[in-house]
Amino acid sequence: MKHVVRKAFYDHEKEEKWINEMSAKGLALTDVSWCRYVFSETINNEYSYRIELLDKLPTHPESKAYINFLEENGVEYVSSYMRWVYLRKKSSEGDFDIYTDIDSKIKYYKKINVFWTSVMLLELVAVLINLIVSMTHTKFFNINLIFAFLLFILVIKFWSLGIPIRKKIKELKKEKSIRE
């Protein structure tokens, strides 16, 4: 039986944890789109899930090659949303970690930080454009100020999304220096 759950996440680790909790309840992820998760019934904990941010869209040849490499190593591609891919592996096959060493984890979290920072900067540019339009075209003054304010709230949101990621990078770098 198919189960559709509508839920919003901005933290991929919380999202991944939730998907694994759904797996523990006997629901296997089959499809993802914006704020929409489709599950099918299965045995409890049949799969372990990971979410990964690719460098390029999943349709890009480099991404396809990487996904094929993962599939050759027992990882199943479930779905994607933009550059995020949803992967799973049979729980009976043991732990499912994509990044096992500190350097690769640091690189991965830096990639996520760049992603959120880029989104934040795009929103900041939109804020500035709305402010400029509101000051140069008086008939659009109020509506553009409102848009600028709302977009600035998004800038703050995206900046705050990067805080735990930057903290994680700092912790991993500290751990790396201790091990060396």
C-alpha cells in the first residue's frame, strides 16, 4: 500500500533521520518531491537511507557515473530532488556510510555550506533589487518593500541553516587535528 506524507525539511540530517525512522516502522521510501514523500509498506528496518548532495544534477553524466558506481557497490538509488539524491541499502548488509573518513566528510559539509550560502546570496540580491525598484519607482514602493522584507527573512533563514553545517565542519577539522 502507498503512503504519501507531506513534510518540509531544511536540514538533510534531520530528514535522513526521519526517513530511517519511517523505515523502522515498515515504510520504504519510493519517491520524493518538494515536501512530499511516498512510501510503500515493507518489513521493519529493511533499508537504511542516506541523502547526498551531488555536485551536479542527477541527470548529468558525472552524477550518473557516480550513482552507477554506488549501485555496483550495493547501494540503491531511490529518488532525487534537484541535486539531492536519496539512497538506500539493505540493513542486513551492515552499516551504510558514504563518507567514512574525516577529509571526505569535511569536503561534503563544505559542499552543503556552499549550496546554502549560494541560495542566501541569491536571496540577498533579490532583496537589493526590490529595494532599488521601490526607491526608483514610487508606484511600486510599498509592494517592493514588502517583498524585500520577506526576502530578507529568507536570507536570515538560509544563513541560519548554514550555522550547524559550519559548526560540523569546525568540529571535524578539530577532530582531524587531534588525530594527526
